Amino acid sequence: MALQFYNTLSRRKEEFEPLHGKKVCMYSCGPTVYNFAHIGNLRSYVFVDVLKRYLEWKGYAVTHVMNITDVDDKTINGAKAEGVPLRAFTERYEKAFFDDLSALNIKPATKYPRATEHVGDMIKMIQKLLDAGVAYKKDDGIYYRIAAFKKYGALSHLDRASLKSGASGVRADEYAKDAASDFALWKAWDDADGDVYWDAPFGRGRPGWHIECSAMSSKYLGDSFDIHTGGVDLVFPHHENEIAQSEAATGKPFVKYWLHCEHLMVDGRKMAKSLGNFYTLRDIEARGGDATALRYLLISTHYRSQLNFTFDALIQAKNTVDSLNDFAERLREAKGRPAGRIPRDASYKSDSERMKDLTAHARRKFEEYMDDDLNVAYALTVVFDFVREANKLLSSGEMDAASAKEALAFMEDADRVLGVLKRKKKREIPAEARELVDAREAARRKGDYVEADRIRALLRGKGIVIEDSKEGVRVKWLD
């Protein structure tokens, strides 16, 4: 099956055919840096990361742009409330955003343009819209006339008969869900903006939120590009307005594929500070949560399905991640099958042959599910089935070193997409702990299991775990 994505614009799955062969241009709506990102935001960023990773896994060269919105109503109001310059206010949350991306093992975008550094590009686009007659000037700014764009509502499937226009212009960056009005492209300066303004041919002021993404995506990806992503809450009005602005300014199709990530719920309810269920990554970590486990939890449900976050689910996710990492570590440490084994008959397959069959089947199924609109949930079942079968061979001693290497190659290949394996830095076991391990083995040989258990508990208290297997005794750090 060819790679397919569900396109919000057409409301159906479509075969992915980039505009320029194996080159993919992708734009993602990034953070508005007025606060820390919450886990709903993080789900969207992790979804984009999996999408990009899989495109690269398939051999595409991806140019990825994610904007930083550092000027809008929220950032200006936040800076004023703290009595600091806008840049001083936003750079704190911008740094926190990048810290979150790093903690969640999200690959960096090709470019992170800041809105404040591209106001000149926005002014040029607004002037084009004015010249084309789809924008008009009022005392408080420049507005886009939605009645002039016949395709308005195509992405969100709004009923055009219900759209409002004209004097009901909306100056705010966001307006009520399911209500459409002419929207602000440029907001004339007033006292509320303080020292935040730019001079333009049509008057002093600042850009509206929607024009930012149109101008920056065009600058770095061209007038038409392959993929635009974001959360479902951005379909209307933000993405609808982006299409209207961009296509009216350029006369070209804006985006070929629109991919949107569904909402994240918390304990079955919408996340809200008033409900006490509003969490950032810092909140998760303060309660003992793990960033890698959170990443796994966020990708484990299909991106177009609502995800219900609970701390119990996060604990289960950590157990799963720990299990996958432990399996990978066992493969790295595998010493090979016992000597002296000989094939029973001509139909006998070597360990290496059996593992190649197993990995080839797993890779084929993994790709098949991922090709189906990034069905990570099903792709993960392939990984789990592989781990179960390979673990049987590993635990029974039926795996040679070459087979272990083959199995590890599949795990690391799948993790190029999943991003949850962590290569642990080698920590040496102290000599005194090694002596205790030897003493435990001596006690076991004598049948003194009480003493063996006592030593095991003593080692665990020092953060060292002993695991018995047919490959011998494994000694590792608890963390």
C-alpha cells in the first residue's frame, strides 16, 4: 500500500504525492510564547515529529518550518503585566519550548522563524491584498473581506450563507468558534500596545495573528507546498484564514495536504486550569513523570483520535518504555548461543535465518501500518509481537550474536520513527558489588536461597539489580 494521509481539506485519505519528487516541504503552527506549553500542545508537536521522522524513514528529504508567535494580544498583555519589554518576556517561554522539545526527543525543525523578525514580509503581503481589493482599511486597522474569497470555508466546511462580513470586523486575534467575520490583518497602534509597533505604508501598528503564518510559510517554503499541520482547534479560523490570505495574495494553491491532531483530554475532561487538570511537562516531571514515557503515551493513540491522559496511563507507558529499552540492552549484551548445537535435519533454519525472517516480516507490517495515515498504535503492536518472539529465543539461548544484532537493528530502525529508545551510558558496577554478586552465586550453588535473597535485597538497596537468565547473571543499575 502506498503512503496515505487523511487530508482535512478533502475529508478522506489520499495517496501522498509531493509536489517535487522526494522533497517534502512542511509547515507547522508553533507556540505562542506567552506561557509554558501544556501537554495538549505537546501532543501536536510530538505528532509532527513522528510524521517528519516517518517521511525521512521513507527516504524523503524534509524541509520543516515551525513558527514562533512572539507578538499577538497574549504576548503583549503578558509583557505589560510584568512590566518588561516584549522580547524579554517571550524569550523565557521560547527557551522553555525548546527545552520541552529536547526532553521529548523531538527533532529540530529546519527553521523556527519568529513573527517579530518577519513583519516586513507581512506588510508586503497585506499590501498585495489591499491592491487586489480583498482587504480594506478602517480606523482601527486593515481587514480581510471574506466575501471576496469564494473558497472561504472549504477547509472547515462552513456554510458560506452563514458567514458575516463588512462592518463586523474582528480586531481580536481569535474569535468565537463557528462564527466568521472579516478579520484583522493589521491592527492600528493604540495606547494598549505601548511600544510594540511597526511603521507601514497603511499606518503604524502590528500584524494580526493569521497573517504571520501566511507570510513566513511563503518566505521559506514557497507559495505552494506539501503539508501543513496543527491541532484541530486551528482548522477554524486560523488555517481557514491562512488559505484565504495566501491564495488571494499569490493566486496559487496554498497547501496540498492538511493534517490535524485531535484534542487531548485529562481524566475524561477537557483540560482547564479551573478544573485543576492543566499540566505542562514541568508539572508532569514534578509529580515523578518521565518525558520519554510521556512521548510514548502521546504517540500511542492515533493522532486523529482524542487521547485521554491519566497518570495511571503514564505509569503504564513508563513500564512499556522501560521494557523496550531493557530488551534492546539485552540484545546489545547478547553473547551468543551455547556451543555444540547442530541442525536436526535439512529443513533446520539457523538462528540468523530465523531472525531475518522475523525482522523482515516485522518491518513489512510496521511500514504497512505507518503507511496507513501514521497508524502508530497498530505499528506498536508489530513491535510488541516482535519483542515477544525474539525474547523467547533470547531467553532460551536460541539466539546467536548475529541474530541479536539483526534484532537490535530492527528495534533501532523502528525507533527512528518512535523515538523512545535511550542508549544508556555505561556505568561500571563497583568492585564491592561484584563481590556480593559472586557471594550470591556461591550461596545459590549451595542451595542457601535465604542468603542469596538477602544479598539480592542488599544490592537492590544500593541501586543494583540482578537478573537470572539462561545467558547467565545480568547485573545492572536500577535506573
